[in-house]
Amino acid sequence: MTSAPKPRAACLIGWPAAHSRSPLIHHFWLRTLGIAGGYVIEAVPPDELQDFVFRLALRGFVGANVTIPHKERVLGLSKPDARARAVGAANTLWFADGELNATNTDVEGFINNLDASAPGWDKIDEALVLGAGGSARAVLFGLLERGIDRVHLVNRTRERAQALADAFGDKVHPAAWSDLGDRLPRAKLLVNTTSLGMRGQPPLELDIARLPADAVVADLVYVPLVTPLLAAAKARGLKTADGLGMLLHQAVRGFELWFGQRPQVTGELRELVEADLTGA
Ligand code: NAP
């Protein structure tokens, strides 16, 4: 007698298991692609992370997303690829040839969202990135991999911008927050990776009028969906790429690695997650 194969399942490992949109995204794709699979949230405290990851397959999972506070530690519990190592954090785990691999899909989430929202954005000499935290590392990796020659990196704590410049090489030019205004007129791409403009955080104050007329503006913040920065850029007629787009695009490869089909970021999926974010 043969038993029916168990549906493939992935999980999100975090602590606390914050309210995440990932189950909504992956369940949408499982449903629309007709795949019998699952995606669940697993609340894993730091002292149980190693055991949980080592027993991931025994627990019935084909892979996982990893979120705060485990994204850095999981590098030491898996085989990280070049992206995960350069970013210093992994958000996606999967098994291949009996090994647990790790990558960072924020890189392609950011780049693929720009490609979808502002095609041709990469025909630029200079970009300006605000922030030097975890997401800035993914953004820098993506911009340099795409061949952008000069990236100005402005951060409140200048030492952190310097540390990233040291890590990513001489195409990255660190600057103090007070230099921001002077960097705007040459920035054909402006990226906000700080938490400024997020609901409950101070606004991001900059003079959008100083950007070139053909600049593209990207904001990683997605609560609110249209940040004041994106609203000002749209009002000036600039092309924009928003944080929700990045969130959706970063989920694509994990799904493909776990369930074997490459899903699409569609308008229907976007509407579903938008409704969840806005409580509609
Ligand atoms: P992080 O590692 O904590 O870094 C936060 C950054 O914001 C740092 O550069 C910090 O500057 C800066 N910052 C915070 N408060 C500031 C203030 N009052 N004035 C000036 N700068 C300030 O955070 P992260 O993981 O990079 O995430 C940053 C944002 O991106 C969050 O809103 C997050 O939700 C969003 N995000 C979105 C996606 C997506 O898929 N759309 C993915 C990842 C992250 P200092 O170095 O001076 O502290």
C-alpha cells in the first residue's frame, strides 16, 4: 500500500512571530498555481534557532524564510551564497543536494521591482542611497551587481556609511547627512532605505525639486504604501518604485525554490496585500 505524498511546506522563522504578509503572498501563489503546499509562521526564540534549523527537514519543511532577529545568525547554520555573505544576512533557506542553502532575496526584490516600475532606470552614472542598515546592504549589492558606477551613501551615523563603503569598495562614496542637499542634483536614482517616512517615524525631509527632472525615486518603506517621499516624487512627475513592490518581488525566488514553479507578481496579488496593509 502506498500513502499519498505529503504536501510540500515552507515556513517563516521569526521571534516574536510578527504579523507578516508572507503567508498571504505564498498562499495566493499556491492557490492560483494549483499547488498542494503550505506556508506557516514558526515562532522560534533565539535559544531554539539552531535546533529548529538543524531539524527543518525532519519537521517536514522544504525550506523557510527567516526574519528578525535571526537573519544574521542563520548564515552560520547553513551554506550561504555570495549574496547572503555580502549582505551579511539571509532571508531564504532551501535544500539542494542534501545541504541547507541560504540566500538574500531582498537584492533581487529591490532590483526586479525597479525593472518593473521604472524600466531603463539603470542607464545612470550615479545613484544616491539614504541609510546604512541591513536593507542598504542589499540595495548596494544590487546596484553594484547591475553595474552602477558611483553610489553616494548618506547616513545619519556617518561611520556606518563609511563601514559599508569599506565593505563594498571604491564605487561607494560615504557622506554625512548634512551633504544630502548637495548630492541631490546629480542623483538619477534616489533610494530611501532608512525608516524615515514610515508610520510612527519622523518624516524624511528633503527638497525633491533639487533632483534631476528624469530621476527615479525608490522607497523601501511600505507603511504607508505611498510615503510622503513617493507622493512628492509623483507630484513632480518622477518615476517611482515602492516598498510593497519590493516586498512582493523578494518573495518570488523562495517560492520557486520550494515549490518548483516561478510565480508572477500580478496586480491581483498586489491588491490583496494592499487591502491587508490598509485594513480594507
Ligand atoms: P535598520 O538596519 O534598522 O537601518 C535603519 C536605517 O535608518 C539606518 O541607516 C538609520 O540610521 C536610519 N534611521 C533611523 N532613524 C533615523 C532618523 N531619525 N534619522 C535619520 N536616519 C534614521 O533597518 P533596515 O532593515 O535597513 O530597514 C529600513 C527600512 O526599510 C524599514 O522601514 C523597513 O521596513 C524597510 N524594508 C523594506 C523592505 C521591503 O521589502 N520593502 C525590505 C527591507 C526593509 P543610523 O545608522 O544613523 O541609525
